[in-house]
Amino acid sequence: MEGPSADGSDARVWRELNELAKIVKEEDPDHPVCTVIAGASAKKIQALMRDYTTLDILGINAYGGAASVGEAVASAGWTKPFILAEFGPTGHWEVEKTAWGAPIEPLAKEKAANYYTTYRSVMADSRDRCLGTFAFVWGHKQETTATWYGMFLSSGEKLPTVDAVAYAWTGKWPANRSPRIDRIEASFAGRSVAPGENLTANAVVSDKDGKHLQFDWQVVAESTDRKEGGDHENAPPSFPECIVKGNGPRAELRAPGKPGAYRIFLYVRDGKGGASADNLPFLVE
């Protein structure tokens, strides 16, 4: 919920929740009450401090600015415990877009680094008030793309973000580290190509455990079923006929015949439960 509006309607909500929390505490004095808000603006937090005095724990949801939440909460004057109730990669609304408006997804390795540094920064800056963090989303999710927010593939393999969170929370890497896509080189990424044009892509991939890796290249239409607030989205169609050769780090493909926005995905699996995935947008016109 955004901080108090000009007509005071949000302030009324805080006061109503404050009265509800009083009733809860009358029934169970040991029952802590938590409220979650989007972002850590000082105005919003200070409004809670003024109008929601029975609140015990503050929850913050944040993405691109998640690493600064600990400092922001402290600077706003919050002195009670708080949690980072939802954090993850930079959101699709926070990144650069192509000329045709397709958001550019952070690389898997960048997401993993973001999860780790966010946790470390929040805990270090929280003045010992952060009770913990909740990574989003511990599973698979189609939202903007099939790989943007999920920490697992739909086939069950864990992605590098799981390794990063495990290391942040425990100080130890998992026994099986996910493979790493260092980069994908594709001259057509972020630009337009002709229908049916022959294209190539090359990936540089590494694996800590030296396992035999499985490569799966896919051409997928840009999602048009965009929803708000994380609601269910239908997966866009894929075009397996566009992959001429794709069983290794080099892919030969043919651009779709129908004009429109697409992405090329690379999924790399180690056969032991670990995987990595990246994608690049392109336009056919």
C-alpha cells in the first residue's frame, strides 16, 4: 500500500488496522502483528509510526532498490523489528527496454549477485533489526518471461539464484553448483531482422563441477499477456522449427516468418538438478 494519500484515506486504513491489532492483542498479548508495504519511503514508514502504533513488525517488499532497504528503514526512524518480506531481481518495470518496448531481462549471473548483495547489505545496514529475508519466488513463474522471477525452472532444476541465497543464508555453497552462462553473443540481440533470416548465437558457459552440460535453445514470442500484481500470465508460444541446430553452445536458427517481437532463450542443465537460463529479445519486421 502506498503511503497516505492527499485525502488521508490511507491514513484512515492505518488507523483502522491499528484498532484491529488492538483487538488481536487483547485476545492474545503474545501475538505479533506485521504489515507489509511496497518500498521503504520515509513518508510511508513515518505515517505507519504515527497512525499504526500497535504494529510490531514492518515488512518491506522491494526489488531494484532492495539492497538499500536496511538503511532506508533506519533513516526513516523505525526502531522496531522488520523483515524484507519480498525481494528478487530488478523488476521488469525498472530495466531498460528495446526500441519496441521489450524489457531487457537481467542475466542469470546478475540476478544471483543481486540476491546475495541484497541480503548482505540489508542485514549489515539494519542496526540488528532485520529478522530475515524472503526471496521471490521459490519456484517457477511466468511473469513477463518464463525465467525473470522464478528461482527454479518448470522442469524442476534450481537456478543460480538458489545457490546465491543458500550461500548468503548459510555461508556455504550447495554441494552441486548450478552452471553459469557467462555471456551469449548474438549480433541480432536488441535489433530487427528479416523474416526467415539465418541467424547464429554463441554462448560461453562454465560449470564448477565440470559436468556434461545439456543445451536447450528456444525461440519464443514476446509475452502479450501482461498482468498487474503478479497475477497468472499465460506462457507465449514457442517456435521449435526456428532452431536449425542447438544441441551445444552454438545455435543456428532461422528467424520466424511472422513479423513481431521474440526472444531467444538458452537453458543449460547439468543433469544433476542445476541449471541456468538467459534470453535476448529481437524483432522480426
